[in-house]
Amino acid sequence: MATSRRAFLERTALGGLAIGGLGLLDRLCPVSAAEAKIDPALVRLGDDIEPTVRLLEQTPREKLLEEVAHRINQGLSYGQLLTALLLAAVRNVQPRPAVGFKFHAVLVINSAHLASLASPDNDRWLPIFWALDRFKASQAETQSTTGWRMAPVDESKVPAPDKAQAGFCAAMDAWDEQAADAAASALARSCTRDQCFELFARYGSRDFRDIGHKAIFVSNSFRLLDCIGWRHAETVLRSLAYALMKYDGQNPSKSDQPADRPGRQNAELARKIRADWLDGKRDRAASASLLKVFRQNSPEDACSAVADALDRGVAPSSISDALLCASGELLMRQPGIATLHSVTSSNALHFAYQSAMEPGNRLMLLLQNTAFVCLFRQMLNRNAREVIVDEFESTPTSASGPDAIGEILAQITQDRMAASRKTLAYLDAGGNPHDLMHAARRLVFMKGNDAHDYKFSSAVMEDFYTISPTLRNRYLAASCFYLPGSGARDNPLIQRIRAAFAN
């Protein structure tokens, strides 16, 4: 399953990178020697991409969109721009002290890219240009606070190729930041993409610090590397390793902190689950039963319930159905940043589960996702709405066909619960989910003004197709609690983007 998904990603990546044309180097504006000069205190990128990265870094925010549009009109391709944006972001935006906040300039790039791939040609530049502007804002914030920029790796500490994986694991287990940085470089230089993914997926999901952003960064980064090419991996993996080392207080390897306990407990639990746990059968009743567990039980008890389900022969896909729907239910109960991340972190952990190839790693990702969902539930306050995602009733729309979609999107602005009920009725009556998602995605482009708008919408619209047909309509209906409605104010950046291309 992981292999076929990876092949699909590679195919769609090739299609996405063709947007805007190829042949960048013979059509870009000339780059002066001064522009191409590299600061020796700054991590070095490939000679072919460095000029474009420096263009993004050095052009003022108020002029960047217009300058990039000019370069596109001269032949700058979508693929080159996506590559330069990711590398500029990881080189200039510090992942800590929190893997979130300003670092969303990095985290949002994959979500913007997914939105671009799913959009018609006329809309395809909009998400990437939004991400460009977000990068400039975060770059300025980083420079004004810490002045951080990624420096070259200490080559004297980079492990030999045959010791790269062991060195990385030892550094991560010890929470040794400098050793992890050097080992990440060794991994990128000597190991395959799949070998690196197994390691980063494991360590990206081991703790609950930063409400799932570590796992999100891992999945999003590898998805982008699948698109732009593994030769750009070293800078990205170093940023990842630095982000995954984030903790407060005493070194976690020498202390017992709440954020680490689920991972340690699940490592013990995983050893007790039957060896052929991947061979179960889909079980709708088991999904419903687990949803009840996730609503009320502790993370430890919920993980035990998942282990029992696997031992009974329940398919992991039925457990994933419950996890994704439970995340959507939390958002319905109390819309906000925490519950939004229950959705986006479940998306990232589910992608990692599907992509990983080591059974033990996959099992831990499933168990950690379970723990995370329950930890997000514990963040709800007493004002949370009482709603059950697999039981709430639908309400028919007054209109039909395309007009029904317009009615739903207008209702989001007025009453999100009512919009959810109408969405469920529309989908259950055979309404086209693609048309609804396309219209909702365009509203994100027009109305969205936060990285979470892109992260959330891309996660939901992807996971809709992974959930079983009996639950997917309810999952998409739950998204009305965060998607922008048609009555929201337009983002003025859209007019600036359109004007940039017109000129």
C-alpha cells in the first residue's frame, strides 16, 4: 500500500512540476555576480537553485509577488519556484522555540502545493503566491527577533556513511542537538529516501510537544522532497532534526515528562500485539465502538482498546476511520486552534502510516495517533458542544445541484452546524463531493488569510477519500466548522496577485 501511494505521489508531482513550463535556466533574467555570491556563514544550496532562492530572500516583501510574476512570465517554472520557496523558508525561518507560529511559513508549503495541484489552471498560482508572502512575513519576524539563518554543518562531526543511521538514532535518543544536525547531513548524503523517512517518522511522532507540528513537519517535508528531488534533502532534513529536538525544561532522556509518556507506553504495548495485525478485516461496528472510546477514555486506555481491536482481527483502516472522524468531531465540538490540529496532525500521522514500510513503525504511528486524538480531546473546555459525528442528523438544502453548494457555503458564514447538516444531506443524496470541495477550495484562495486555512482544507480534502464510504460524508460535513464561508471578507492579496500577472 505504501509503495503504490508513493508511486502515485511521484506521478502527481511530475504533473504539478510541469505547470508554467520548463527550461528555467535559459529563460531567467540574468543574475549578476554580486547576486550569486554566497555568504560563507550560510548553508550552501545547489548552484542551479541558489539564484532563485536569493531572489526570494532579498526582494522586499512589498515587491516580491510582482517580481516573481515577472520571472514567471519570462519562463520561471512552477517546479523551480516551489523548490526555491521551500529551501528559502528552511534556510531563513527558525523552527524553534515553537514548531508553529512563524514556522507555519514552512509547514504550509505542502498544503499550498496540494491545493495548487487540485485547482484549475487559472487558480494554480494563487496558493503558492500566498505562501511566498507568508514566507516574507516570517523571514522578517525571524530576523527581528533572533536573526537566525541556517549555517553550514560542522563537517568534522558528520558521521561516516555506514554510521549515519546509528548516529542519528543515538543523537535523537539523547536529545543531542548538535549530533543530530551532523547526523541528518550524513543521512541525506548516504541513505535512501525511504530509510530516512522511517527514522524521521518515528521520531516525529514520539512526543506530543507543539500539538502535532513535529509530525506535520515530517510528512509535509518528505512529500515536498518527493516533488522537488532528493538532492535538496540535506537542508530540509537538518531543519527537521532541529525542530524535532524541541523541548522545555530537563532533557527528556533524563526525565519523565507528560509529552513523552504515551510514546513510551505505546512502545511497550506494541510488543504485545499479534504479529499479523495488518491482516485484519474492515469492521464498521469496531469503528463506531472506538469512536465512543476516543470520546471518554484516557490516552492509555484508548491505545489499549486499539490494541485489543487489532488482536481481534479488526483492520487498521477501520481504526484510521475512527481516528480521522474523531478528529473532525473534536472540531465540531469546539472549533479552534487545538481541535484544528487534531485534524491536521491526524492527516500527517495517517500519511506517515500509509507511507512507512516497517510494520513496527507503522504500528507505533497508529498508536501515537490514537494517543494524540485523546490528548486533543482533553484540551476541550466545559463549553464544548455536545455532538456525535456518526449520529448527527442531516437537513436538506432548499436548492439543488450547484445552487445547493452555494447555499451550503453561504450557510457556513451564518451557522456552521446548519451548514454541516446541509452538507451531509447533499452528499448522502448523491451530491458531487468534488464539486463541493472545489468550490470550498476556491473560497480558501479568496478568503483565507492564515496558514491554517490551507493546512486544514488540504488535509480534509485529502482524507475524505481515504475514509470508508459509510463515514466519509460525515467527516467532510464536519469540516464546515473551519472552512471559510462565502460571506467572509476577501483577502486583498488576491487582487495584488492578479494585478502582478496582468502587468
